[in-house]
Amino acid sequence: MNKKILYQQYFIRLFCLSTIPILIRLSDFKQKFTPLLIIVILYTIIITVPFFLSSASSIRKFTIFNMYLDITMVSIGIAIRGGLRSDLYLAYFIILGYSLMISRQNLILRLSSWIVLNYSLSTFLFTPNEDFSAGRLVIRLSLIVSIALLHQNYSNMLLRSESLREKAVNLATFDPLTGLYN
């Protein structure tokens, strides 16, 4: 993974974090400002660590770790914005879409499971009782799972087409009988 991409990810995350005070200002949960601010500060410190890493494999692992943190932060944003009334759950799909670029086959399923767990907990714990609707939660979870499965299928298609392309290049480059260059 390229350091330039890592810098871009970092600044995108910082931009998103800068919107949190606005969300808190618009939120129904202003009384939870201090714990949320502490979480945001810790998150900012954690996402700064990749700049001190040198090897590509550790940067890649940390990028995946940051995706789990991103999901957790989106879930906190959902809690700030009122649980099931929040439309921030759409940010989960951006994270899943980004996971396609990393092209780890099981990553999408693991991230999807983490999303379902975080979304369920954040909406169940932080949605006011009068606004909580099990039906709405089931509908949103169904959407999240459906889109995650579509991402997984798309990832499988990409992997298959890539392997077919590599096979075609190999057949065009080498003689199948002798293994010598054509």
C-alpha cells in the first residue's frame, strides 16, 4: 500500500471527525458530549499511528484495523444522531465499498458482521424508547446484510475475472507443452 494513499485516508478521516462537533450540536444526546469527545480524541491518536509504520504489510494490516475503527465511529455517530432516526448508517456502505479495493475475500464478511453487531448495539442502546422500532431495525439490518452480500459476490467476480485474465496472459506468453516463451 502506498504512503500517499495512507495520507489521503488520514485526511478523509480527519475531515469526518471534524463533523462530529456539528453532529453533537444537532443531536438529542448533548449530555454525552464528554465521553464521546474522549472517544474521538483516542480515535484520532490511533489513526495517526500508520505514519510511523514503514513496511507495506503492517500498513495494510493497520488499514484493515482502521476500517473496523471506522465502523465503530460510524456507530457512535449513529448513537449521537439518535439511533434509528439517523441516516448515518449509509456510511457503512462506503466502508464496505472501500473494502473491495483491498480485495480480501473474507474481509467484507467480517466487516459486515462487525457492522451488524455495532449497528444493533448502537441503535438498541441509544435510541430513545419512544423512537425504537424493531421493524425499522430489522429493515435496516436486512439492507446492510443484503448490500454486504452483494459486495461479497462482486468481490468474488473480481477475483475470478482476475484469475482468468492471469491465465490468459500466461497462455499467451508461454507454450503450454514446453513451458518456453512464445
